Amino acid sequence: MKILYALQATGNGHISRAMELLPWLQKFGTVDLFLSGANSTLPLDAPVKYRSNGLSLFYTCKGSLDYWKLTRSISPLRIMKEARDLPVEKYDLVLNDFEIITSLACARKKVPSVNFGHQASFLSDKTPRPEKTNRFGEWILQNYARATQYIGLHFESYDDFIFSPVIKKEILESEARNDGHITVYLPSYCDNELMALLAPFKDHRFEVFSRQTKERKTIGNITLTPVNKDDFNRSLISCHGIVCGAGFETPAEALHLKKKMIAIPIKGQYEQMCNAAALKKIGVKTLDKLDDDFTDTFNNWVNDPVTPTISYQYSTEAIINILMFRCSDLKYKLDIPYPELIFN
């Protein structure tokens, strides 16, 4: 079997998940990777067959998307050309982890595909949303990477096509401990903003994973570290708690390790607002942003003995086996609901 696995590099979670899934997928055949996007900080430790700048997300220093930089990076003509040129028709199975070029290529050539990943879970209205939904955000989740079949991953199995998160082997095989520090991973904030926020908490040590820092350094009670898988795993496994964005992979790993967590969604990123709603239902502390309320929130949180817990039902092997079973008749499912303008 020839498999095309397309993933976006708009964040580290997609790459982290791919590295866990790849060995299991390779048991079923040859896997070619298509990497789209340009602003992840983790390397993909596998050969990449196809590469594109795709659509990338960019952030300000204050917790929100940088819409100006994001808009400037979009090239519709380039995207459509890459969709025309991507040879999806040569593959027996196309897996798409929320990647638009592969989705457009499959739609154009009427090739079946599977939207496989966290964003696929939002095809169900049972998946948690914030109290105030966003029409454009919902449209993006529903239409950005359309496919003929969907297999979603989320904190809980909200629907019959939604399964457990894919947790890194290093995390699964670790024994959590508490060395007293607080791990911080907020890539939509810059170092100066985080330093100013955390420095007053003199009684606590912080390990901040930074998209700006090039080498590890300690200033007072704060250690700044470049984003690195091994260092981050170590910090998470041994932390007292973590302050992070409301992405998917990092909160999922923190829940598995039974770590205290404050989750702060990136402003303007609707998927993270939905994740925050799901985490809140589990009992995780969530904040809309870092502001003057953070001091009281942090002090109450760090001293609270209660930690939300959750047990995941499906192993990575089980998820891949379910994926292959459900996709065994995929080549006969050719009803790809795309607007006609996409084929022009």
C-alpha cells in the first residue's frame, strides 16, 4: 500500500503526532510525507517527499494571531498550482492532518482522502464549543481541509469517529514526578512579556520554552529554553504544573501525566477557544489572556491540591488499526462536496 501523509507545520503538535504515527503507518506500506507550513520549531525526523510553504500562522508578542503577516504570506495562485501538481492519484490512501493543498488536490482529482487528526473532531456538533461561537471559525473548521472520511482525535470520545489523543512514547513510558518548577509554553507571547509577568513570583521557578531564545539561559527565577522535544518532555514530566496555550498535544500530555494546568487560548484562533471549552469541562483552569488577573489566578491555582484527571481509551496502535479498518473501502467513496469554483 502506498500512503500519502500530509501534515501542516503551523505548530509543533502536528509534527509531534506524526512522529508517533509514522512507525505504525509503515507497518501497512510505504509512507510519503507532505509537509506544509513554515513556522514550527520542531524538526520532522523523517524524509519529506513533498514540501510547501502552505498557509502558516504567525503571532504577535501579546497572545494573538498576527493577521497582517498571515495575510501577506497567502498566495492563492501558488496554492492552486501546488494542488494541481501534487500527485495524490498515485496513492492508495491519502491521510490529511488539516492541510489545505492536499485537500484541494484530492477534490480536483476526485481522489478519496481521510481528514485524520484533531481538527476532524469538529465535524461533530457534540464536540465542545465556547459559549459564544464564531461563524468564520466554524466555517474554517468545517471546510478548510474537506475529505471523504473523518477520523478525529480529542480529549474525550465525543462521537463515534473521535478517538483518544496520540501521546508520545517518551511520555507514555515515563513516571511523572514533581521537581517543583512550573513549565511555561506560550508561543504566542514573546520573552519580554513573559519575563515581566513571571519575575514577580520569586518563590517559584519557571522553565519557559521560547520561540525566540537560541540558547538556554537563566535570569533570576526564570530559565529560557529553545523549544526542543527532549528538554520539553523532561520539563513536563518533572514539573509541578504547566501554563500553556489551548492547543491539543501539550494539554493532552499534561492530562495524561496528571499535571496541574492553566490553558490560555491564542486570541483569534477559534480551535483553541474550542479546546479551552473542552478543558474547562474536564476541570482545567482556563484564561482568556494574560492580564492583571493572572496574579490572583496563579496563586490560587498553584496552591490548589486538586488536579483534573482523565483516562484515554485508545492506544496509538488501536487508533491506526481502526483507521485502516474504516478506510478499507475508501476508494469507493468519491462524493467530495467542494464548490465548483475550486475546479476552475
